[in-house]
Amino acid sequence: MYLRAIVVLAVTALLAGCIVSITDHQTPRVGTIVGETHGTLELTSNVEGAEVYIDGDLCGLTDRAFHTRRFILDAGSHDLVVQKPQFENYHTTVNVPANGSTRVTATLKPLAPSA
């Protein structure tokens, strides 16, 4: 049953465009989905609970403020958007090297109060 849940989670992540998402205290298990054509995006944000979109797909939420969240992705260029209501969106393009990692700090700025 445990293996079945892992398989369902992996398939869901692949369909969503994110291969694996792990938090600070987790270690990715190397298997067939993590190989020479994949790398890691290490994302830190100043805002907890912001939505993380990679190449237009919702891949998760930011953890506690200034806590690193890791995403294992296909190597290459990816569009990254981090957003939360009442904050300006953070948008950038990241290059994830094969068998390497890219670190991004997404600083979301509060929107000015409307008059």
C-alpha cells in the first residue's frame, strides 16, 4: 500500500510538470525519475504559503519564511512564478543544470494599500 501511494504521488507530480518536490528535512530517493537529465531548483522565499508555479504548473507552496524548498526538474530553462494575494508576483527564468542545482530567493513585496 505504501509503494502504491508513492507511485501515485510520482505520477501526479510528473503530470503536473514537477518531477519531485522535497523539503529541507527530506532526502530525495534516487531512482529512475531522477537521472542525468535532471537538476534541482532550491527555492527560498520571505513569504510562507505562496504558490509556486514552474512552467505554468502549480508545483506546491513555499514553506516557512526563509525555509528552502527543493524541486527536481528536467535540466534546462524554466519559468518560475511565486505568488500570493496581497503581494507582488515574483517572476524569473531559471536555468537548472543537469546533475546540479540552482538557488533562487523569491522576495515578495507587499502591495501598496489601495486608497
